[in-house]
Amino acid sequence: MRQEATHFADAPASAQHRPSRAAWLLLAPLVVWALAFVVAPAAIMLVYSFMQRGTLGGVVSAFTLENYAGVVDPVYLRILIRSVAYAALTTVLCLGLGYPVAFFIGRADPRRRNLWLMAVMVPFWTSFLIRTYAWVTILKSEGLLNSLLLQLRLVSEPLELLYTPGAVVLGLVYTFLPFVILPIYTSVEKLDGSLIEAALDLGAGPLRAFARVILPLTAPGIAAGVLLCFVPALGIYAVNDILGGGRVDMIGNIIENQFKGNARNWPFGAALGTALLVAFALLYAFVSSFSRSSAARLR
């Protein structure tokens, strides 16, 4: 037995961690799903982005770079910058609101923790579109919020809350806040309380302990929350259509219009989608680097 253990210990690390045939069989459905619904659509979009638009829409198999020249057009650049600004603002607000909630749940009594988690998950029990349309009822001129403000005599006439940039940002924060809370909660739950106590015993104040101990240890959850919030917030179009009323264009609406709307310019929509995909890849690389550097500082 000792000889077998010694032989196993002397084996190369790559051989010890090499997946078995059974592991590959278990992984095969996920690989097939990723190839069919992630890799293949991305490849088709990349190919379409170098083609030309047909006379009546569709795609003509003729190589061109004009679609990417249109991506940097000032009109679309302004929309892209606005979309990035809204997505970044949404991410910052979700982090500011979600981190305290996630920390509270992660450090709460285990007997009540599931109750708080269920409260975070309740919005997922209802259709996304129904929840978004509910905000229309709340924010419209005759809606619940304006009626309450008028009853309390805080305003003399209904406020224009709907179909504004503020309504779009509010809808985005409401939609993606749980996606920020849950990964941060996972990191907070694994947080070793003795490390916080040690930092306080060694003279660190609450803010210093948070900045030097808690924040770096929960950085993986923060990074995951940023990705889960910023990436879909940048490309989503349903919230903008419903709460923005077509007045607040974002890059997701422009891409949708190229494929489903009046523009019917699939190659240009594919070029915009490819540009977003590259931006997402760069963001993922940056966030991953930040997470690794935070973990390295703690070693």
C-alpha cells in the first residue's frame, strides 16, 4: 500500500488531474450545448459581419469591411458611449446597494439566511416582462408613485418619470441587482470571521479591516457580480423599449433593429454584435486580472 501511495505521489501532476473517460462523458452534453448555442452562433455572426446587405435585406456573400467602418460612425459611437455609461452606472448602483445586502445575508444567522435568500430570489418567480411592465404602472403620470406624491402634497402636478433615462436606469438596477447580490453573498459566506477579528485585534479600525481584509477576500464575488451585471446591461433592449419608450436608444436597441426592425441590415448588426463581443472579452480579461491580483496580495 505504501509503495502504491509513493508511486502515486511521484506521478506527474498533469497525470493525476487528467480527466477520466467517465468525466468526459459527463462533460459531453455541456460541451455540445456550448458548441451549438455559443460558439456556432458567434462564428456565424462573425462571418455575417464581413458580408454585404442584400437589396431586400438578408445577406449577400461578398466580403467587405464597411460594416466595421459603420461601427465607428459618430452617431453609433455616441449611442455606444451612452450604453456603456448606463451599464457602468447600473453596475455601480447595484454594487452599492447589493454589497451591504449580500454581506448582511452572508453573516446572518444560518437559520434565517435561507429566508433572506428567498426574498432576493422572489423576483425570479415572475416573468421578466411582467415585472418590467409593472414599473410602467408605477411610474406613469397616473401611476402609484405620482398618486402617492400628490396625496402627500410633495408635488403640485404629476412628474414625468416614465420614458426617461432615469426610468431606464431604474429598470436596469431592478433587473440586475439580484445578479450582483448572489455571487457576493457566496464570497461573504465563505469569509473566515477569525481573520476579521485578528485584524481588529491587531489595531485595524473597521474601515481598514474592510479595505485590507474583507474587500480582497470578497473580490471574486465582486468580479462575478460586475460581469453578470455590466455585460447584459450593456446589450439588453427590452428594458429600454418598455421604460424608455423608444426615446433612450442603447446599443442593444440598434442591434435589434438591424435584425428585426425596419433597418434589416444583418451584416451591420453582426458587426455591432461582434464589436460588443470583443468588448466583453476585454472586460472579462480585466476583471479576471483584478481578481487574481487581489488574491495574490493575500498570499
